[in-house]
Amino acid sequence: MHTLLLKILWIGVWMGVCGVCTAQSAETQSPAAGAERPEPCYVVIAVDVSGSMESSDSPQSDGGARRQTLRDEGQLVFLQMLPFLRSELYLGVAHFSDKVRYSLPSDDTGPLLPWGQTFLTESACRNMVRPAAFQGAFSADIGESMDWAAARIAAARRQHGQGPGKLIVLTNGDPRDSARELDRGGGPLMSMAKRLLDQRIEVYPVLIDAAAARLSDPQSRLSADEAAAERMMRLVASQTGGKAYRLSRELGFADIVLDVFGVGMQVRTDDLRIGRHDWAIVAVGEPVKSATVEPFGGADQAPRTLAVDGNLEAASGIRSNVVASAGYQTTILRRPEAGDFIDRFWLGKWKLGLADAKTPPGVRLYRIPDFLMEVELTPEQPLWLHEQVQAKAHLRQRHKKGPDSRTAGVWQDAGDLTILVKASSSEAAAPVVVDRGRWTSPARLYETEPFTIGTPGPYRLTCELRNTIGDANVPILQAVRDVRVYSECVSVKVANAATNQVLAEVPPTAGATVRLSLQGGRDVYLRIGSKGEFKVEPLSGTLFLEPLDQTDWPLRKDDQGNLVAGPVRLVEREERLIARADLDVRTPAGVRHIRLPRFNLAYPPAPMRIECRFTDSRDALWVGELHKQSVVISAFPVFEQSRDATVSRFPDGLPQARIRTVDMRSGTTQVTEPQSRVLESAQAGGYQGRTVTATYFLESSVPIPSADKCEIELGPAMENLQGTAKTYAVVDPAAKGLFKWSVTQPGQPAPRQGAVSDTLFCGEPIRFHAEWKGEQNVSAVRFEFPQTDTNEPAFVDLPMTAGATSADVEQVVAGLGLGQNFPLYVHVTMRPA
């Protein structure tokens, strides 16, 4: 009778699974349903039942009347939990030793069972699959199980469409042959790993050996053969994109299967925030008996305490499932279907408890979000140092929405979702973090801004999906992949433009400083060429230099196939230039874009120049001129470290200045000493304060005599002062037409050039007139009668208009006595240009 009941139960469960299969097959035929259908996933659980495995994992009591192996526990936990991880999932189980001795489904039934959304209990699963008991041979042929899994997954893909494949292997490896295959660097398992990689099947070995015995037992040391078997399984996992696991107190079967499906990121138990994109939460450890939910906002903000029992779904819409294991249990709480239940009972800050609703259980918490996340790099590997890379994260639906579901759409927009990308390496001081990008909706595609990695070596690339829940940005999903960044494939060399001698090679690190021996003011070339084991060809690019007037320097090819920019002037006002470059490089993997990081070209300061500038820009001085002008002395470039010493070198005056006039016809030379004073003391100014200037004023009290030239010499005012002398011609302004003037009285005959009327009538208006060349910069004209009847001079100032070249005025001049002769002087003031 007992046997009959088992058979009846087996048939009932099998019919239920077949019903699911039929329903899903019908759905795939509907175009509308196919558009919403999540991507299928194919899973094979391969259980080692060899004699070697039996000695490592013998049956033991599970705390009750039943005796089972760790492999039994593992396959039962996996069977129960897989439907929670993806709805479009197809499953197979294989027990193998020297070959596959048992399989589910059988060869006659089909390649794999539709397993998504089955949610079977432990007892139902026990009745579906055989216990893991010794069959066949002492040694295991793991390659046979891999070959069986590959064939079943390929057949299932032909029926249901393309999708990822996962092979979970419960084994202690192959202690007999692994060491030999590792020593040879290849063999059957390595060949099979390559084949599985080509077929997109990841391998996840769960190592059950002496070091991963019962959780209550102390760990044992592995023999040399067992250690080699473990290394081989880890290598196979790595080469297929999977991961190897070993059971421990902190990592049980439930933790492992969650990690296999990308939701192994643990959540802090003291800050469990649940948002709209969380499909379920999973607690692994002590039984969870209660949950207190504190809403984030809204009118109804009172915390709610829910009992995790048979009435939970009726009270809150939250569905509860329990997966039992030896020593712990896994509690799965699923989001309600109804939108109002989600707002009232699901969204908020959670606190899990034991039966008293106060004591937190000892659990490891995980979340199962709505999405799967696939990450790809553009371009794909291989990657080189400083190559521009873009990470793309594509969100896919994890679960199929039921026909009666009233859950609000989980993707209206990406406003509450962000993505953080981090590339970490033990060989790099700090990770590369990229937190900027954009969403493309409704494709659910996130593309980061292009970024580069500045240190070669292996990297763990982590893409983290974050959800704004309440006032916090909460990580809800991680996708991880390993990448390798090769050393630089190009180098930058700096050469002397005059000799073509290479002065230095730029290190490949960001912010590197190259110290050149050339002083400022000299020219260099920057040359970019191939470097390293990969023979690449630089194609084109742009060099960026700051602070220069020309910041963008297109790179051109030279005769050796290098890219060259220059000549580049090491500008005198700086002690360094900042450079970077964008390049297109042809590599063995195609054309790649390289963004070389910023580097500094440091060079000794240019020699300081001390120069004198005379502000009077005229070519000629006038006969009779009382010469005055300011003189500017400047030092450039002056850097901060020498600024104070340079300022102190400027004199307080120009006591050795001389004005020398030379008459070439008579050979007469006249030397006078002008007075000098400081107008503006030495001070730093200009760009970055790198020009120090002082202004002095020279004034002669002796009119310039009639001569051919006038030389103004400052003398040795400062050491290395340049431009200390200036020579002017000496001219008669009236004779040269530079200045004309007249004094007339209306109604009288026109005067001679440069003279006054023969007769002036007392008490009558006199017209004073002057005109000049514009380049003479005349600013004032005064007529003077030095002595009148009152023994006081009489002055007449012409009204001046800016920009005018003439002026005149009519006025009566008092003090001119009848019948007397009076001298007349004209005073002209000129301003420096």
C-alpha cells in the first residue's frame, strides 16, 4: 500500500509539471505573449555518484529519521529554489560516475523539464528525483556529465529559443586525473570547458570533499590529489564564466544558488529597505516568524507587524515559502500581486523577528529584484591601458507576469534607478568608479560615459543597479565579470626640435611629470609610437596642450609611422605644460580608441630678460623742447621663487641718465643730466604675476638745442638691462611743417609764416591760431607775452579738443602799451603716445 501511494503521488506531480510544460509551450506560440516572455534559462544539476564521492559524502542523519548525503540536500534545495529565480527556466538532473547513470527527464520524455513557476515542496521534489547513491564506478568522469548537459541544453534551446545555460556540479572533482591534467596544461576537462564556453554554458562546481564536510564537523585538510581536483574545478569554472563554491557555515546551498543567479549580494539586516522593484526577499538561517513594516511616507505611516504563518497571504498578499535544510531554513517572502497591498504591506523599512516579533533572527538576507542584468563592454576584450571603454547594462524581466496579476508595471521610467560601475584590482591603488550615463527606454539599456583604466592587470568589473527607496539609494542587484587590461600599446616621447634627440619618455601613469633639460623658450616635438608585445599602428589623433594659445595639435604621420606634433614652444611664461592625447590605434583586435591621461612637461625657467621701454614713441624731438618722458623697466619671466629677489634689484632712480645732443655740421656735442624719480615702484603683474615692472620719470631743465640727433642713455641702472638707449632726430617743427602758428588781428594783412602781424591795435581782439601734425600728440598750446605794462606776463591758452589737429581763440590781451614792442613765446605740450 505504501508503494502504491508513492507511485500515485509521483504520477500527480509529473502530470502537474507536464501541465506547466503544455501551458508554456502554448504561450510560446502566441506572438503577443512572446513579446513579453522573459529570456529562457537552461539549468542542469549534475550529481557525482561515484565510489570516490561516496567516501567523501556518506549518508548521515538530517536531525530526524531520514539519512541523506549533502548531495541529496543540495539537489533538493536547488529544485525548490530555482523557480523563484527565473520563471522561464528549464531543468535537468543527471547522476553520473563513469557515465550518466540516471537522468531527469528521461531520454524519451524530452531534453529538459519546464521548471519555472512550479514552486514544489520538498516532499514533491523527493518523489521526483532519486537520492544520490553510489552507482557504477569508483572514479567519476566529469566530462561525461558535461557532455550530457551540453547535449540536453542544445536540444532545449532548439525547442524554446536561445538563452544562457548553467551547469551546477555536486562533486569532489577528479582526484585521480586532475593533477596530471594540470601538469600537462590541458586534457579532457579543459577541452570540454572550452566547448562549454563556446556554447554559453557556465559551470558552477559545488565542492564536497574533506574540507567541506558536514557543517558541524571541523574542516579537514585536503590530500594533494584532492587539492589538485579542487584547483581543476575552479579553473574549469573560471574558463566558462562560472564560479566554484565550497560549503561552509556562512555559505549553504541556498546562498550558492542565489549567487549563481546573480542575487548573492547580501542585505544588511538592520537596514532592510524594500522597494517597488523587489520581487522577493530571502532569509537564510533561523526561521522567520514575524515582520514589521514601517512605511516611508503617506497618510497611513503606522508600522505594521505581520505574522509569517499560513494567514500571511490572506492578510497582506505576501506569499511565504520555506525551504528546509540541515541546521537552517530558507524563508522566501514574495511581493503581493495587488498594487494596494504593495503600498500598504510591502514598501517600507523592514525588521524581521522570531516568534516574539522583537528578537531579530540570525539570518543572511538577500533580495530578488524584478530584473536580470546583463553587462557588456564596448569594445570587448582584449583591453589595453588607457583604452576608452563603455559599459552597457541591459535589464531584462526575471519573472513572467501572471494573467491575473494586478501588480503595477515595474518599468514606467528609470527615474528611481541608477547604475554604478566599479572596476577593482588588487594591483591598483583605487578602483575606477563610473557613476554617469544614460538610460534608453523602453529598451531598459543603460550606457555609461566612456572611461579608461589606468593600471594594467586583472580587474573585477562590478555593475550595481541602485533603487531610490525612501531617502536612500539602495543597491538591489549586482552583475560581476572579470576583465584583464594589458600594458600600454603606445608610448609618448619628447624630442629636442633642434637636434631631434629624445629627451624623455612619458610614463603611462595619470598625472606623471616628465622633467626636461631644455629651458623655457625652446622647441620640442612629441612623438607617439607603438610599444609592447602587441604590434599596433597609431593611425590618427589629437594632442591637447595647456596653457598655450593653440590647445589642439593634430597629430601627423612621420616616415617611421609615428604620430608627431610640433614644434611645440616651451613657453617662457610657464615652467610646465599640461598635455593629453586622443588616439585611434589599429590593434590585432581592430581599431581602438586610446585616451592617454594628462601628464606634465616640466622644464627649467627661461632666462630672465630685463628690458627698458621709452614711452615717447616719436622719431624726432623739437628744437627748444624741454624733454620729459617716462621710462618703463620690466623683468620677465619672474616666477614665485625668485620674485622678491627680483623686485629688490630695481633702483630707486636713474642718476646716471644722460641726454646728449650732437650737431654733425659743427661737431658740437652737448650733454645734460636730467632729473629722475620713481613714478611706480617695482611690482609684479601680468599673467600669474610673472612680469615685474617699475616706471621712472626723466625731466630735462635745458631746452634741446638745434642739432641733428639727441641720444638718451640710462646708464648701468640694472645688471643685464637691455635697451638702455634711444636716439631721436632733432627738428625745427616750423621748418618741417610739424607745427604752425599765427597771431593776427582781424582786418590786418596776413602775417609772415611763423610770425605775428606787424601792428597790433590795443584794446582790439587778437586771433591766436595753431595747427600741427596728428602724430605729434599735442595736448596744450600757450602763447606768452613775458612782460607787459604791468610787468606781469600775459598768457593765452588755446582751447583743445581731443583728436583735433588745430585750435584758435580771439581775445583782448590787457597790458599791451601803445607803441611798444613785446616778445612773444609759444609753449607746446606733447603727451607720450
